[in-house]
Amino acid sequence: MTPKSIAGGGGAGYAIGSDGNLYSWGLNSDDQLGDGATANSTTPVLVALPSGVTAKSVTGGGGFAHAIGSDGNLYGWGLNETAGQLGDSFGPNVETPIVITLASGVTPKAISDNLHTGYAIGSDGKIYAWGYGLAGELGDGSSGNFSPPVVVSLPAGSTPESLGQEPGSAGGYAIVKVPDTAPAVTAPPVSQAVLATDSATFSAVASGFPTPTVQWQVSTDNGITFAPVSGATQTTLTIADTTTAESGNDYEAVFTNSSGSATSAAAVLTVNPDIAPSITTQPLGQTVYAGAAAVFSAAATGAPAPTVQWQVSTDDGVTFSPISGATSDTLDIPVTTLAENGNQYEAVFTNGTSPDATTSAATLTVLPDVAPVITLDPLSQTIHQGDPVTFTAAATGTPTPTVEWQVSLDGGSTWIDVPALASPSISGTPPGYLNYMNGWEFRAVFTNGGGSATTNAATLTVT
């Protein structure tokens, strides 16, 4: 005897022999051997199909099994109490095969089991499912356990051809034949407006089976006639480097399969001419002292938006040279020098449309710093211990000089900076000035880029 068909599941194996009998072996904890006994078997035993009935096909699940008999009936046995896996009703496990009814007058043509669920293709061309369905295994849109069998919701018009299973999985699988359907446009292209030399992209989508091919067409006579666009056979059409000559063209997509064709609504391409740059903000001349910052600003309109390049002239505007990296609307010169005095700056705006636009030149005037000149020396002070005291000094200069006070403890031989005292006046109150400060001298140093100036020393006498 030789095996004609085999299956396995739930710890048991099954085989249809060349003698027409169905054999099983292995685990029998859920009566999955179907021989009417409850013991495991290390050798094949006969599955107890009705007398005279042989098996045409067999499939095994997680502790249960099904077979199609030579009498055209669907049989099941084994585990049934957890999810109605045998498809007859929820109830105890079944030790020998029982008949399962798919639907009135319907016989099984193919069967398959997964871990918890059974499937069959009926003679009416439908797929039936029964058993566990809490994760959607029944395929009917529900999420519950069902018995008797329910109809799997296949796509409209489709016909199942075979069933399959993944060992140990909880899903169902089927190969179905889907009827051909003519294309139907589901997303037509949308009209586009771009500037000349920009790209334009049109997209269209259509349903249909088999998947339709697509051919884009263009009309240059306001949609009266259309001609194919060479090579445009994707759902997306891109037109690079548009020209104003293409403005007003209509584009449509024609989808085709073996069942027919569908043409999308036409989308219009509008190509607007580029607009040359036009200056809207001129840079203004700047006057600063050496070491200070200078800022020039300019702006321009145009389509597409123009880029900018600042230029400098060091020869009274006779020639201009680009400034490296100066490509924003604002030109910053963080620290000016006397060498830059008289430089002229202009901004050139460009967008690929002739002509470019150049601002008027703005002149940078850099003035030399005026060194500080003392206008007020601090005065010597005599105080009693614990009395407040104030020293004041002043100086002119451009830019306004900074000030730092110094103190001498040795009659003016050496001086010590007092960084915290950087204001024109310094004051102290007890216990700041004690008798040990008697004789100290104070002076102020004023500084800017032009130089520095130091006041006369003022003596503090503490009595």
C-alpha cells in the first residue's frame, strides 16, 4: 500500500492509502485520531469513516481534522468544545467522524484547516469558514466564533480556485480568480500653474483588473484634439523646464486594460513668464567710527524670487567685485577699519531673467576715533572713619570712552586696576573705608580706539 495524500496538525498525522482508507497516528488528547479510541498511537490506525466511504482529501488543524468522503460529504472529528472547530455546533470533542453541512445542497470541493479554524470551497463557488474567529479568521467581517459555517466575504465576482494554510498559523488563504473589470478613473490630474523653466507634474489614478496601463496625451488646441506624449506611460507625468509656449496645453491620462479604457478629465498647464528683478529697497550710506559695525540692506521683487550678491568698490565706484559669501539681503561688516573709508557697496539681484537689477551704491564713511581728553579730575577727600566718600571723573572722546578706576597704596609708585569700578563715579560707605585706607590714591583711566587718558590722582585721608 502507498500513500496518496497526507496532512498533519495538532500532534497527529494523516494519510490516505492506496486502498482508499484514511489512516492517522500520533497524539490523541483531543480525539484527533478519529478512531473511536482515546489513546495515542505510535502506528497508523484507521479513521472510522462510515462503512463504504473512502477519503478523497484530508486536512488537519490544532487538535481536529476534516476529510471529504467518497459520498461527497464533509466529515470532521476531534477538538470541538473551544470554538466549534468541527462546524456542526459547539459541544464536546468528537471521537469519530461526523458529517458537517456547509449549506443546503452544497458539497465540499476543497478543504483546509489552520490552528483553530476550518475552511472549505463549496460546490456553489463560495468559501465557507467555521471555528475560531476572534481575530477575523472567518473572513466574513465578524470577530466571533461561529458554527455552522459562514460564507467568507470574497471580492465581488471573484471565484475561489484553491485553499492553503501556513502551518501553525491562525489565518486562512485562498487563490481566487477575480473577474476582469474595465478601468475607472479614481483620481484625475489637477491643473498646474508654474513659472517658465520650472517643472510641472500631473498625476492620475484608475482602478481596474488587470491593472490598466496608462498613456498621457496632450492637446495644444484647447482640448479639441489630443496626441500621445512620447514615453509618458506612468501614472505621473513631469514636464521639466516648462516654456511659455506650453501655457494653455491640456493633459489627460488614458487608462486601458483588456476590458476597456477610461480617460481622465483634462488638466490645464499655465506657464507664467518670469519677471525680472526690480529693486524695492536701496542700501543707505553709513557713517561709523573705526571699530564699529556697519550694516547695509537691500531688497528686490521678481519671479522666481531673485538671489542676491553684494559687491564692493575700492576705487570710487569705477569697478566692483563680488564679496565672498555675501548673498543675503543684509550685508554686515562687524568691525570697520579706516582702510574701508570711502568703500562703496551695491547689491545685484538675479533670477535668470534679463536684465539683472543692481542697486545704487552706498558709501561707507569710517571716521577715526577721537582720543579721550580729561575734563574732570577726581578731588582728594578727607573723611572720618566710617563716613561715605565719592570720587568723580569725566572725559570727552569719540566713541565715548570706557573708564576704569585704579588705586595706589604706595603714594603713586604702582597702580592696581579695580575692574568692578567701571563708572565715572565711585562711592564707598562704612565699613568700606577704614583708617587703614588713609593715604590711598585713586585715579580714572578713559580709553577708546583713539587712545587713553588718565586723570590726576586724588588722595583719600581717613581721620
